[in-house]
Amino acid sequence: MKLWGGRFTKTTHQWVEAFNASIGFDKELAEEDIEGSMAHVKMLGACGIITEEETNRILEGLANIRQKVREGKAEFTIEHEDIHMNIEKMLIDEIGEVGGKLHTGRSRNDQVALDMHLYVRKETVELAVKILELQEALLKQAEKHVDTILPGYTHLQRAQPVRFAHHLLAYVSMFERDVERFIDSFKRVNCCPLGAGAIAGTTFPVDRQMVAEALGFSSLYDNSMDAVSDRDYLVEFLSVCSLVMVHLSRLSEELILWSSEEFQYVILDDAFCTGSSMMPQKKNPDIPELIRGKTGRVFGHLMALLTTLKALPLTYNKDLQEDKEGVFDTVRTLKGSLRLMAALIETMEVNHSKMKRHAGQGFANATDLADYLVGKGIPFRKAHEIVGKLVLYAIHKEKTLNDCTLEEFHRFSPEIGEDVYSCLELENVVDARKSEGGTAKEQVLKTLSNKMATLEKHRETISNIY
Ligand code: ARG
């Protein structure tokens, strides 16, 4: 018989059983469910709602079930629909009728909310740690490539040369914001819904604060109706995860381009690439492509949850059971993607001579020539026009700006002197950008050390977050 079978005269249709059940996926919450039940039952005992002996028997029963779950010996069935009733049924089978006291003053509505809070809390920490590991890999490469210069692109056209470290540090900054978003959202995750009951609270003299403290929560939901129907924290979690995927997909795209024959800026490690079943010469960047591809499913989960929540009346509705699979899949996707991206970055080889060659072509120093003319008193707009014409001339002559003779320069501007050549040198072009956050060596070194310090600070914050 079902745990709720009292008022029913018929057995559940098998189609309903299969359609309604969530055990196939919410078994992922077994540990959280048992942990929450243990805290609940201790509180019931401490508040005199059940006896000490009953408390201990239930705790022992739950510990045994947890052991079975860990050993993979727990048998879940769709007959008992979800993880909550499967565990309660196992408890009753294990210790007898007294197991039926576990659910005193509690509903599956506040129970499932509690489980999800515990789950997202744990995964927020694990994901943040994985991002820190990726940042570490990026910082290590950045440290090695302060003096490696490549073209920076806008519109995927060569724009201005930059240090490779500078390029990598841009990603460190993106992931730093992601870590901060996880930290910021944490206070809404670390809030305890238990004690809300089904909707309106409970008639038993429960101590909500005690449960929250035992589970390490920093606050309590202050409205029982909100407690059982709030899924904002899941939307927030999925949205932070979506931005992480945005950043991973942008980095993936660059790795795919950079490792192509056309660019040849990096060589991805053989251990992280795959071959073609037909074309023997192929070495494909499947992993960054897959990360880029998997971004779509994470966005999809965010949109699906927003849509599930839209216009949903208070309070619990079965629609809310749909919140789980997307969250679980997102966690799996992000963990796999972050781990592999860190490995790809750590093991990639950088072709600095190719990068440098490209940085020296394509007039990436044209802005510097214009800035030089500004230094000679010419308004920037006029200087821009002069250099534009010079570039056109050089394209026709198949030269770089550095190859032009002084006589040629003078046809466009008599103000240009011998000192122009050093201003057009790649290293000087890069190091002239000394503005804060620019690509000059002193700025890049400063940012590098700031980012390392922030990484350590975040590591500290995350390890003490609850
Ligand atoms: N499996 C359900 C879910 O995930 C648990 C809560 C069920 N509550 C209820 N009143 N039917 O949402």
C-alpha cells in the first residue's frame, strides 16, 4: 500500500505510477534526504515531540539505510514514487511502525525544498572549486607567456598586438566574476525551508532554528508559503552556470581557431584530441567543440525552469518536480567541461613564433603611427586619415609599415622622422599601452599578481562558506 493510501479505494494505474514517479532521478538526493531527516528527527526528540528512544531507533534505521545507499544496495521502486517516500518506506520496513514517526510535522513539500537547498549548496562549492582550478591553469600559462605576443582581434580581424598573458588573463577575469556570482548567490541557497510543512507551518512545537543550525544554514525562510514554492535559488544557480558555459564556450571557440591549420597558434595535447574514422591526417578538437556544444543544453535548462515557474500559483504544485533533472544535468555538464578545459589549457603548447609573425603583419601597429603623429601636433582624426592612406599604399606595395622608407613616409606626412621606426616595433607597440589594465608588461605583471591573490582569497572564502 502507498504511504498516502488511506483515502483511496483503487490502486494507482500503472501509467500514472510511471509518469508520476521521480525516483529515477531524485535518487541523486538520497544523501541529502537522509541528512535532512536525521536533523529533523533529532529536533523532534529534543522538543519532546517523540521520545528519546524513538529518536534513537529512527536515527539508527536511517544510518543503516544510508549505508545501504552508499554500498549501492538500496532498492528504490516507482511504487513509492520519489526518494522521500522510498526512504520512509525502507525505514518502516527496517524498524517497524515507529519509523512512521519520522514524518511528524513535516511534508514532502518542505522536505524536497530542503534536499534541493542542501544539494545546490554542496554543488555550488564543488563548481566554484573547479573554476578556481581552471583559473590556476590559465594563470600558469599566463605566467609563462608574458613575453609572447600575438595579434589581438576585433571582428576577428587583426587589431592590435597583445601579450598572450593579457589574452589569457581576460578569461581569468571572466571566471573570477563567476566565482563571485556563486559566492553572492550562496546566501539565498543557504537558507532553510524545513518547518514550513505542506504550506502553512506545523501544529507541533518544532524548533526550526535548531534544524537550521544542525545543517549549517545561515538563515530560515520567513514565510512558509514562500519556503515550499520558492525555486528562485535554482534559477539563479542555473543562470550563474549558464554564464560559466558562455565563458567556456568562448574559450573553446578560440582553442578551436588557434589549433587550426589556418592559425597554428597552439597545439592541443594528443591525449585530449581525437582522430577521424576516414581521414588519417585528422586531429580534431572534439573536446572544446563538445564544451561549446553543451552550452546549449545548460541554457535550455535555465529557460525550461523559468517557463515551469512562470504563472505558477502558490504554493507547491507538481510542476515543481520538473526542477530537478535540468539542475542535475547542469552540474554534470559543468563539472565535465571545467575539468577538461583545465586539462586542455594546462597541456597546450604555444607556438610563439607563429603568433609573433602574425602580430607583425596586418598593420596591427597602424594605431601607433597615428598616435605618433598626434605626438607631432596633428589632430587624431587627421592622423587617422594619413595613416589610412599609408596603409592602402603599403598594401599595394606588399609591405608592412615598418618596411616603408622615410622618403615614402614623407609623401604622406613630412612630420614623420627617424624615430618612427622604434615606435612601430612590436615590443614597443605593446609596451606603449601602459594605461591601467592595458597590455604593457608592467600592467600585465601587476594584473597577474592581483589575480593570483584574488584566487587565493576566493579559495579561502569558499572553503569556509558553511
Ligand atoms: N517528488 C516531489 C518533487 O520532486 C516531492 C514533493 C511531492 N509533494 C507532493 N505534495 N506531491 O516535487
